[in-house]
Amino acid sequence: MSNPTPTLDLRWLYVDFNSYFASVEQEIDPRLRGKPVAVLPVMTDATSAIAASYEAKAFGVKTGTPIYEAKKMCPGLICVLAKHDKYVEYHQKILTEIDNHIPVTKVCSIDEVACSLMKNERTPERVTEIAAGIKRGLAKNVGQFIKCSIGVAPSKYLAKVATDMKKPDGLTILRGEDLPGRLLELKLRDLPGIGHNIELRLNNAGIHTMPQLFALQARHMRAIWGSVWGEKMWYYLRGIDLPDAETEATSSIGHSHVLAPEVRVPKEAYDVAKRLTMKAAARLRRANFYASRFSLSLRLESGQRFGLEAQCRASMDSFTFLELLEKMWAEIMREARGARVKKLGVTLYGLTATADIAVQQDLFDSLTAPAEEKRQQANETISKAMDKLNQKFGKNTVLLGMAAHGKKDGTSTKIAFTRIPDVEEFRE
């Protein structure tokens, strides 16, 4: 890796929302304000917190704390079920508000965004004004309890580090002349990219403090990490930005879920598989893609796994993939002999943009192609009409081959670290 010329102007403003899920819960429910709150994926003491309010954090409750332990640590803890649709809704409001003050360069996660600073914005005075404007705008237009910490630094990485140096609701500016001084007081685990395993590797190499880390050469950090990420960290810590790796184009669309115990019998699990298939197909249509491969994977309560995949005429309608699902399910169930299903997943592969579909369809030309094409067009029309009805009147308004019921089937859309769902997805 060549040595880039360091330029240590202030170049990045990073916004990190404090206890985001819990803050949204406190914003939408006044009864939770000022109270210790834990956000749960399911309402059971056997799960772990996916977020905690600052009032709960004061008792030691944090993300990943088992709820049965959290209730002992904080007797007044209030547990609420996660409302992922609301978190995405507020995320969109937040992006709109930040854009009123500075363009958002990159959405890093549901609760973090990075903004590149223009030349006339690179002074401590100007970034302080921008940060204050963002905080006032959030309070006025998004919610009084939607707080954020803002970091400003020469590199995006250090701007993110700076957000953690003053929480909650803080502003930290790391200038070039502050480096590495202000970083030397941090702990190794304060740095993004240093988790338990990397810290253990560093300790085994005799590195226990930030001064010791800064004394390393880039090649030594690469050796400790066992990857180029260690060498990149050497530059990031010195305020030097490196180009982001190019993001690969979407290659698949799918959903997988661990099933609730009450829907693990094959008949109920099959309904879940159909719902997941329709959700994936609806996402496919919104993205204007066709898919030419479909896969189904199952894991039984016994731990036994099954997986099947099939190729099809490039399609975006729900009917095509449901037909494939039906055949695969029957084949797997013959071997599984009615065993209970713990986890299942469906995935659409071989994605082709709508504009390129004609080339792909040539592969399936035959004497019956006109009839097949006519059938496919009709199925697409029906599928898109179903999308509109479900978006307008709520998810499961129109289903294929099943009735809506009140059971929790595990198909609700959730936020993942790698993907923020569209608002529309919660109505599919």
C-alpha cells in the first residue's frame, strides 16, 4: 500500500444517535421518558437487550445483556418490544433534517451518518455552528428525545471515534494538531475495529495501550490483524482517509427467520415460507429486478439441515417462486418425515435489471414461449396489484393460498447491521 500524502484539515462530520432504538421508544411513548428502558426482539426474559436507554445503562444494562440479568441489575427496568418500522420512519426524518444543514455523504447504519465537509466548512467555528444547527433541528422537527453525538476530524474513521468521546449529546472536534495526543488516553477497545479477538492478538504481541499501538509500523499492524484492515487502521488513526471499497451490486434478495415454537410444525412453517417468499418477491419488484434462481433452506429442531435450489425463467411475480417453493417443500418434507422446522430461509438469485431482461429471456425461448410470456405478464400484473393493495391497506391484506391470522410467524421485517429496510417493506 503506497503512502498517501497526509492532509489534516477537518474533513468529516459524523453523527451518531445515542441509544437510538430506546430514544425512539421514549419519543413516541411519554411514559418511558426518564425511565430505564430495554428494547427486546421478543417479549421473554430468555432473550437479550438489543438497545438500552441511558437510564438503563446507568445500571450496567447494555446491548447484549440477557434480560433475566438486566432485571436483577435494574429492578425498575421497563421492557418494550422493538418497533422496527418506527426506527426506519425516524431514520428517514433524521436524514431529511441533517440534509437541511449539510449533505449526507454516507449512511453508515440506522443510527450513524457521515458528512463530508467543504473547504469553507473546515474550521472549528463553522463545524460548531453546523453541529448546533443539526441538534436544534432534530429537537424541533424530529423529536426532543432524539439526541446525537457529533464528531469532527480529518478522517471519517476518527470522526466516528470522536462521537464516542463525549456522550450523550456531545460534540468533539479532533484537529490535526490534536493527533495523536487526545487519542492516547483512550483504551484499545474504544476504537472501532478492535473487538475482543483483535484486542487479544494485540495483547499477545505486547500491545496494551494506545501509545504502544501508535508506536507500531503499518506492516506490523497488518501482521497482527492478519489482514489489510490492520494496515488501514494505521492510516486512519493518523487522520488519513483511504478510498472506501467499492460496494458490490445487489446479487440476491431473501429472508430467513428462526420460527416461534408455535409455528414449527410443517403446515404452519410452510405458511411462513410462503410469506417470506412473497416478501422477497415484493422487494424484487420494488427494485425492478427479475430473478432466475430460487433457493430454500431449512434447519430442523434436531439440527438436520436441508437446502434446494432451482433455475427458472427470469421472473418477478410471486406465483413463479411459490410454485418452486411448493415443489421443494414437498421434496424436503418427504425426507424430513414431518419433523418440526426451527429455521428457514428463501433467496432469489440471478438478478437482472428490468432493462436487460429481454437478453435473459432469450435463453428460455421455445415453441411455447409466447404462451409462457403471456402467462408471466398476467402474473406480474396480479402481483403488482397485490403490492399496491398491501401498501395501501396494510401487509397481509392480500395473500396467496393462505388466510391472515394472528399468530406471530416471524416474518416481520427487522433492521439488520448490513441493510436498512425501506418503509414500504414493513407493509409487505
